[in-house]
Amino acid sequence: MNLAVWLERTAAVAGERPALLHGETVVADYATFHARASALAAALGRDGVKPGDRVALFMKNCPDYLVALYGIWIAGAAAAPINAKLHAKEAAWIIENAGAKIVFVTPDPGAALAEATDAEPIDISTDRFLAITDGPGRVAEPRTPDDLAWLFYTSGTTGHPKGVRITHGMLMATSLSYLADVDTVSADDAALYAAPMSHGAGIYAPVHVLGGARHLCPKSGGFDADEVLDLSEDSGPTSMFMAPTMVRRLTDRAKATGRRGDGIRTVVYGGGPMYRADIEEAVDWFGPKFIQIYGQGECPMAISALSRADVADRAHPRWRERLVSVGRAQSVVEIRIGDPDGNALTPGEIGEIMVKGLPVMPGYWENAEASQKTLRDGWLMTGDVGTLDADGYLTLQDRSKDVIISGGTNIYPREVEEALLTHDGVHEVSVIGRPSTEWGEDVVAFVVPAPGAAFDPAALDAHCLARIARFKRPKAYFEIRELPKNNYGKVLKTALRKILEERT
Ligand code: AMP
């Protein structure tokens, strides 16, 4: 079944309901959303796009993102959404790798693309786009669960990104799992696209189409904490996906302006490690609105979930311990902690997180070598390291390449970072290993001091001594104004290692 059938059905029974909003303005009801997407699908067909072909999207968040996405699916083609913050050359590489002949763009960042690629850009702000979404429509091309729906280019902190093959079946599994394990969706709800639609926020579009919810695209086309607070207040009950750094910024801003996030029903957070101090502060300020998910492009949004109650229930004896976990396996997957050969370890033992189930990818796009390394006997080798407890709660350590081995002992940077973040003078911190002739590696910390706070390594050392084992304490502290991050807000430890080389 084609995933776009959910749009056909919602449009058939609730065509008059508001579907797409730009800021607070309704720009399409469900009937119009469907009519425009299906007209676009027909136009793509006339342009020679065949089922299975790829069509790229290099767009900021906007309502027409969804018109283009569903148009591509109705045509039976697959979308290759590209992060709007990428350089035109990086986007051109992805377009070429995906073999896309057409790319939908917003003027920013699309204008820079023209010289970088041979693919035909179609600007959604032009009359041409209006015309091709205004013609006669068509029904959705029949698709099987194994057919490609989305080429998801991993953020890749090094080298070229890899295209994860996300199928119609995987997106349906992720959507149904959202309803089973994450949250409910009703026609009164609004899905706010605060995070890039090319990533997790877009993966959650289908479940909100299925539920007939409103799709709210901020006018800024990106993340702006004030805008999120304003829009939710006016449009609630509002749900959104956020990376942990966005939650941090939202809390800071809300506290500074005395706003409690009225209208926000749910913030699903994930995509990177959330520090305990940050989520505690967010729940203290906003209330029980937070649910965590753990996923990766290779199993989109659907590995584990930490429920609203688990995040907020302070009375539970294991609340603190669970708060730093990523929750339990979502309904559609099995999780195993594996030794280097992939054999299952017992609860409490640390190993690679392996995942099997309906939302796991069949492989990367035209990269058999990487697919073979990542998929073993149907298990996805996530490259993440963690432990499962006896109740099935999964806790992530650091990615294997980030683990610091000092004097033969593994030190997980996250644990040191968590300890440092409880110090008032620390705004952000990232911990890495520094080559050491004596120990193999030493622990060092890069610290962004809190506004107005002095950078005081001696105080930080005393703080660590009171909280974590001596051997885990950073041997050196470096002050830094801003941590290097990729486009999704993940700290680039490779870049930090370079900065360290330069400074020492
Ligand atoms: P991507 O494929 O770009 O979405 O990146 C996925 C990676 O982000 C995972 O393999 C994890 O390392 C990390 N990640 C995702 N969700 C979480 C989470 N809830 N907590 C910690 N790390 C996460």
C-alpha cells in the first residue's frame, strides 16, 4: 500500500478540515492539500518521472514541503529530502547520488543550487509550481511495503552522507508505533514543524495526516523559540519534535520571558543525547509535556521511547535512573545488546545496540559495502553503545568511537559531561580524549561558561571529585565560546579534536 493513501482517505472524510498552515494562516484544507499533491503527481508523470524514480527536495520548512512530498509519493516516486542548511555543493552531491532529475526548492537555499547541479530545480514560490499543483489529479500509484519512499541522507559527521532506503512499509511501521508507544493524534491537534522536515519532523508527517491534524509551519522556516511559543499558544494542542539543543533553547527563552508554553501538548525529543539537568529543568518549567524517542535514519524514530510518565513521574523510585535512559523498545522492534560478534549480552553489560523489526532499513542506497557492515543477519548494527536493564530500559553510552580509553579503562564522555552540567557555571560542555603517552588517552573538557560566570577549572575539578570516580575527571579544561555542531545541533567531536590539536 502507498503511504499517500492515508492522505486520500483523510481528504475524503474530512476534506473541509484545516490541513496546512503557514504561521497562523490556513493555506489549505485537506481536500485542497490532496488535490494539489495529486495534481503535482500527475504533472511529475507527464514530466517523465516514473514509479521508483527519485525526486529531491532542497527546501526550508513550509506548507508546500508536504504538497511536494505527497505529490512525489502519489506518483509512486521516492523523495530525497536534503537538509536546507547544507551547502549547495553538498546538496548537489546528494542529488547526483540519488539520481534525481528534478529538485523542488525554496528560493533560499535553492537559488544557490542552479549552478551546482544539472537537475531541474522547481521553485515552489513561482507561478510554475502553482500551475502544476492546480491541474487534474490522479490516484496514488500502487506501492508495496518494500518500495522506496524516502532516501534519508544521514547527517554523517565525517565523509559523504549515506542514503538510507526508507520504504513505505517502514514509514507505516514508524507511524503506527508512534500511536502505540509515543503519543495519540487527533484532528484537534496541530503538528508544529520546529525541526527540519528533511529529518525526524518530516518522518512524523504521515501519522498526523492519518489523524487529520493540522500541519503548522513556522514562517521563519526554522527554529525560533519565541515563534514556537507564540504559535503553540494560538494554535494548541500542539505537538512537535525537537532535538535536545532546541529543548534547551526553548526552556531558556521561556524562562527569560516568563512563558509556560501554553498550548504545547507534547514535545518529542531525541536525535541526540539529552542531559538530565536539561530535561529536569524543562519538565519543572513546562510540566509533563516531554516524551523521548531514540532512533536513527536506519530505523527512523522507532527504536525506543521513554514515555511521558517515565519522564515526569518523580515519585517513581527509579525515576532518575530512567530519565537518563532512552526508554523501552518500541512495539515494532526487538533490541539486543551485542558483543563484537553480535551475540546477545545479559542485562547490565555494555555492548553495541542492535535492532531488528519492521522499521529497519533494507540497506543503503547503492552502497553494498556499507549495507553489509551495518546489517547482520537481519540485525541493524546501530554503532551506538549501551546497556539494557532487567526491565528493558535502554541506556546509551557514547558512540564507540567517542569512548575514551585511559589506562585500559573505558570512560564514557557522557557521564563526565552530565556531572559537569550540574555545575552552575557551565552552560555547555563536551568531553573528548587527548592522546597521552602514559595513559593512552587523557580526559579533557571543553566548557562554554554560563552567561556571566567565570571559567574556573579548579572549581570544576572539585565539582567532579565530589561526583564521579577520580580517574574520570578531566585532566584539562578548555574554555570555548561555542561548541562546533553539525546542522542538526550535534556536537562535532572530530572538530573538537582538531581544536585541541591546535591549542596544545
Ligand atoms: P541520525 O541518523 O542522523 O538521526 O542520527 C542518529 C543517531 O543520533 C543515533 O545513532 C544516536 O547516536 C543519536 N540519537 C538519536 N536519538 C537519541 C537519543 N534519544 N538519545 C541519544 N542519542 C540519540
